[in-house]
Amino acid sequence: MSTAEFRDLALALAGTSEAPHFDRTAFRAVRIFATLGADGLSANLKLAPEEQEFKSMLAPEAFAPVPGGWGRQGWTTVTLARIDRTELADALALAYAHAHRKRPRSPSR
């Protein structure tokens, strides 16, 4: 997968916008669900922790948790050269769906 292909897949998801985000490019639909690395070699997707674990187990050459706390929250690095279009489209769809879910409200104090 190339940077252009990643961008096309992400922007094809309804209501998605693209904007700079620190040293990356963010893709947002309600919330950020994906970022593209400045070097164009990798992207980060917001998956559920169990989805991250499953994808990392099945395709460790393509998927890995982002180091530290972000990874424990489900943020997953995708190596673009190691993933095909179908698998990336599936992973982007998962991340996009999570961006649309309502977050639970924190209890009032």
C-alpha cells in the first residue's frame, strides 16, 4: 500500500476529513480514527484492544501496538508495505466505526 492508496481509502469513508496532527496527518470522522506517518511508511489506527491483539497475532509483520499507553488504548501501527488493500480497508472500517461510537459518560462528582 502507498500513502496515496491509504489516503484514498480513509477519505472514502463518509464524513472523513484530513488535517495536520503534530508530525502526522490525521483522518477524522467525529474523532480521529487514523493518522499517517510523515515518512509515508506507516499509519496508526484506533482499534479496540482485542482487535489490535487479534490483528497483531495474525499479521505481526503488518500490525503492532503503538508503544506505551497509546498502544494499550488500542492505537495500532500498520506498516503499509506489509498490508494489502483488503486488509487495510477492513482495519480502517473498524477504526472508523469506533470513531462514531459514543463514549461512556464519566460519573458526576
